[in-house]
Amino acid sequence: MRFFLSIMLLAHVLFIQAQPDVRKRVQTDLILAEDGDTVNIPEGVFTIDATLSMEGKKRVVIRGAGMDKTILNFAGQVTGAEGLRVSAAEHITIEDLTVRDAKGDAVKTMNVQGITFRRVRTDWSGKPKSSNGAYGLYPVRCSDVLIEDCVARGASDAGIYVGQSRNIIVRGCKAFENVAGIEIENSSHADVYNNEAYNNTGGILVFDLPDLQVKRGGYTRVFDNLVRANNLANFAPKGNIVGKVPQGTGIILLAANHVEIFRNRIHENRTVGTSINSYYITENKIRDKSYDPYPTAISVHDNDFVKKRRKATMRGRMGKLYRFKLKFGRNVPDIIFDGILDEKRKPVNGNYPGEDRICISGNRQAGFANIDAEHDFKNISRDAAPYTCLPTPLPAVMLPGQK
């Protein structure tokens, strides 16, 4: 028995001693990697105290032994703002590992042409809290982005976030216990499908925001997803734009354009299944003169909505609005349009003409309301007839190498 205990103690000591060596070796491999190399990270739970970074490489694979086998634990991180960072690179793959308890963002890639995340998990230990990092998977200003079979939990902003990027596919992923499960922001040509977003504050977000380098996204398809029970209390840090997302939101669009939402199962999101909004609903000032704050060319069709008849949550500004101003009671609509319109586009009967129109059709068990936020909610209408149309479907996203 003593021999066995001695062996176990020795193994534990050797494991602890190996931690800095693993970090140094991985960082050295990332620095010295030549184009076309694979950086292998072995099986184990490794304590990492500084950001692992790679810059200026081409066709490099960063590979663990498996999502549940290679765990990079940054709980004691003292240096750097991210767990793993890749920048100014081309055709990079990150796969089969977990990044846990990063001080800031878990995995950030910036200015990468061709980035693949495959079977990567990001999470923060314990209950969701505002001190967690903002983003799990965080490609920004990237192109040809593929995120597949990944898991994101615990982010105080978005578990899977794609910002200011183009040509994007997010598929087969699970996002839960984040403020926002999956978010596409100021990005163009994105397909988000076959994902499961559950127990977030908001399941899937498509936003266009002001004051960013890339001014406008668009041409985003959200389809064949399960968006269920996103009823988690909002735990975003104060001042964060996602802090305004109402608890109990399935899919929310903010000033987005050319978005098609179809064949999703949008179930048991207590406040709203799908919400279409102008940026003005946030009541934030707009200083960016080139910014378009209105949602246009939106299609919500052939989705399955399921929700129990009950009152919206009382939490947050929107919860109180639903309860006291809109007075929906237990008959809360599944689809809501804030009704704030751009008069320059010459709307007729609450909708835009031509390609800018907002179309809602073929949805199962879907109640609707235009809440007329522009006129202080004075003329709330549940008549969906002005929005019964079906525009030309958006094209599928094709990444290089796909057939």
C-alpha cells in the first residue's frame, strides 16, 4: 500500500513539475512552427499562466488529443488577455482541445484568412458570472471561417462570436449558459445551422453595431437550429450591449439586414421567440454617421414555435416593458417587430417596399406583434398581414474547398 501511495505521489509531483514545461514547449512550438506544420498538444490537464500565441503562420494545425482529453486550464493566468491567440495568419486549424477559465477571451483569432475551429470547447468553471471572459470562440476580422462541432459555455458576452468577418459557417455546435449563445456581428455571408443554443440569456444574435471598422454585415442564414429554453438571467458586465438582451430570448436581430431565419425549432423561450429590432430600441446614442440603424430585408419563415402560455419574465428593462407597458399577459407573441421604421425608405402600412421588406410567413404556432416602439407603444398591432411575404432565398455560403 505504501509503495502504491509513493508511486501516486511521485506521479502527482512529476505532473505538477511538467506544467511549466508543457506551456513553454507549446509556446516554443507555436513560435517555431513552419508553414504546413502541426503543433500537437498531448493529453492531460495543463495549468497555463500566460497567453499562448501564434502570429504570421500559414497552414498550421494546432491539435489536441481530444476535446475532453487535452484541457488547457488558465485559472491561474497572470499574463495576457486571452487563452489562445492567433493573428495575421492564413489557413489555420484549431481542433480537439478545451480552453478553460481564460482571464479574458478563450480563443481569439484576428486577421486570419481561413480559420477552422473543430471540436474545440471553451468554458468557465462554476456558475455563470460577469467576471468570466467575454467570448469563447472569437474570430474577428477574419475570412473563410468554419466553426463546427464546438462547445461554448459560460461567456459573459457570447459563447461563439464572429465579428467583422466574411464567409462564415457555424454548424453542429452547442452553446449554453452564456449571455449570448451564438452571435454574428457586423459580418457578411454567414450560415448558422444544425446548432443547439439552450439555457443562454439569448440563443442566437445577429447584430450590426455602430463605431466598428466594418460598418455593415448582411446575408446571414439561420436555419435548422434548436433554440430552446434560453431563459438564463443576463449576467453581462454593466454597459455591455448584450446586457440589453432580455432574459428568455430565442433569436434576436438588431439593425441587421438581409437575414433569413427558417426551419428552426424555437421552443420555450419565455420572453420572445424571434425579435426584430432597430438600434433605437437600445436607447443608446448614435454618433457614427455612416451607420444604418434599421433592420431591412428580413425573412422569418417556416419555423416551429413552441411556448407555454405564461407571463414574460419581470427581469430587466424589456421584461418590465412586456409586463407593464405592452400588457401581453400570458399571450406573449412568438415574433415581435419593434415597429421603428426608416421614413427615407417610404414605408407603407408598417412595412418597406421592395427588397427592404420584412417578411414573416409559414411559421407554426407563431403569434406576432408590431409593438410600435416609435410612437411609445400606442398602436400595438397583432396583424401579421402587412408582413406576409416571402423574398428570394439567400444563397448558401461556400468556403474554399467545398463542393
